[in-house]
Amino acid sequence: MAKFFIQNEKLDNQIKEIRFRIYNTMNGVVSDSMREKGIVYEQNYGVDLPKIKGLAERYVPNYDLAMRLWALQIRETMILATLLMPMEEFTAEEADKWLKEVNNIELAEQISMNLLAKTDFATEFSLKNAQSDDFWQKITGFTLAARIWKKFNEEEQVEVIQATLKNADTEEFLLYKVVAVLLARLCRRGEKEAKEILELVADFEHSGQKSKQYIFNEIRNEIYFLNF
């Protein structure tokens, strides 16, 4: 659905300038490679992430600018939107709307890292979406949870672990990978928590399912690294 904004000459000029800079740093080889890997956008100029972050540093975070950049549905402007949205002005309702337009792992990671993890609704947002039936909302929920694992209280930790276990039986690599990452991060909360998590997935070790074996191995490797 097309979005319409009130004309604003200053913002319009900034967006023209941003689009010009993106066009001048585009990399078709990168764009093609991303498409081959299943990372698809309506438009993708293949600009690398450090350059996008450098471009964001030229501008002051601004709600209206971020909203306009996101609405363009261009890879680079959507990532810029996550960098230029003032987190204190970004509501959970707006986050729900943006999340419906996330359809690849790069954008899930960027919106989680650059914006969602910094909001005051991050924990409840991650828990809600980790339990969603929508694939990309679920992926983003777990991705966000893996970034904010320190923020969960005991009740929230139990809830998010239950969500991971419900999604352990899957053939979707991205899903079981992010589940494994999250559980491994939660092991860092302490030796007691790590041993409890390992016990919960103990039967995964000899499972015939690739996803469960992967999750078990990642957790075991993390606990070995932590020397618990």
C-alpha cells in the first residue's frame, strides 16, 4: 500500500540527496549476490553496511525523515530509517507496522540491532513476536531477544526459552540458527542457567533431526567456551 506524506521541502531535499549518494555508491555485484542468497528487496543498490552507517552520520535523527525513508522500500533507505529513527519517538504500534514489511534476515538483524533493541518496549516486543505464526516476525523476535538477553527477568527468560523449544523442530535453517544463538546467549547468564538449558535440550544430542542436533551442539560449545 502506497504511503503519502505532507510535502516538506527540507525533508524532500534530504531524501533526494540521500538517494543520489546511494546511487553513486551502488554495487551491482553485491546486489546480485544478495538476491541469489534469498535476500530480496523491491530495490537494492548493494551499498555495503559501513557506507550506509557513514551516510546516516551525515543526518540528525528525525522521525519524519525515517518514516519517509522506510516507505521508499529501498534496501539502503530502509536500513537508514532504522538508524535515523529517534527511538524515543518510535512506538510499539509503529514497530508492528514496520515488522510486517521485514522479509529477509538482513533487515531483521538491522532493525533489531539499530532500533528495536534500544526501545523501552524491546522485551515484550521480542517475546510477542517470537511466538508469532508469521515466519519473519518470529525470526525478528528471536533475533531481538538474542540482542537483549540481559534484559529478561526470570519469568521472561522462561517464556522465551519455551518459545525456542517449540521451534526447535524445523527444517528452516534461519529459524533453528537464531534459536541456537539465543539459547547460547542465555547460557551466559550464569552456570546454573547454562546447565538448566543444557538439560532441557539433552535429548537433542541423539535426535535424528538436524535442527535439534545443531541447537545442542551450539549450546554445548558455548558452555565449553564459558568454562562452566
